[in-house]
Amino acid sequence: MAIEQTFSIIKPDAVARNLIGTINARLEAAGFQIVAMKLIQMSRSDAENFYGEHQGKPFFGPLVEYMTSGPIVVQVLQAENAVLKYREILGATNPENAAAGTIRHDLAESMSRNSAHGSDSLSSAAREIGCFFEQSEIFSK
Ligand code: IDP
């Protein structure tokens, strides 16, 4: 299996509840190496661009409001099969449908305040990493 990089966000609800360490411990225990990480607050244009595929959907406005409401942690995670592996430990978008033991099942507040983001494909990961990181900020061997 190939070594991949995926993009992760620890979302505002999780940062506000002091869950950065809890989520990072889960990521490291699952075998991810955190090769880039920043604490930032997204601007409205960052959020609109990042979630551009959802423009026009009823939840788009509230999603942008929420994602800009406070600090978030943006990360690049590296592992074998990282994209699928992270989606598996993240769990379904709606925490009510997420499997027991996943981040969203165990930690998320609701479908909109669902604690973390993980890229859904290698091409999304490349695009999303590029929204927040220069290549020189990624510490990959
Ligand atoms: P994902 O984060 O599991 O990849 P997406 O469908 O890409 O899910 O949606 C992006 C984010 O938008 C979700 O994580 C969630 O915060 C929010 N979202 C998606 N669908 C809904 C919805 O039907 N109601 C409220 N928020 C939603």
C-alpha cells in the first residue's frame, strides 16, 4: 500500500472543548504521523473556497458561519492508505450514523458541529492541503 498524505481539520467545536490532544492522540495511536499543523481561524473567503462544492446547499451559510466562528487546527497526516484510513477512524458525517469508537461517534456534538474533517479522496487531499500549507511547511521524509 502506498504512503499517502491527507488533510485534517480539528473543527471549532472540538478546539473549544479542549479536544486537540484527545484527537491527536487517536491519530498517532492509529499510526498517522502529523507532518504539518497550525492553529488558525479561517476567514469567510477561506471557508467559502474550502467548501465550494457545497455552495447553494441549505447548510452552506451555517457551515461557513460555524467554520469561521473560532480557532481550528489544520493538519497534514501521513500514513499508508491515509485518505481511507482517516475517513474510517473519523466516522460518518452525522455522528448518529457513525460507528462506535470513531472520532465523530465519540466526540461530535451534531451533524453540523462534527468535530473533525478528513479529505474524501487523494485529489481532494492535494487541493485542501494547498489551501493552507506551503510545501516548505510539510515535514515529510
Ligand atoms: P464530510 O465532512 O463527512 O466529508 P461533507 O458532505 O463534505 O461531509 O460536508 C461537509 C460538512 O458540512 C460536514 O462535515 C458537516 O459539518 C456539514 N454538513 C454536511 N451535510 C450537512 C447537513 O445536512 N446539515 C448540516 N451540516 C451538514
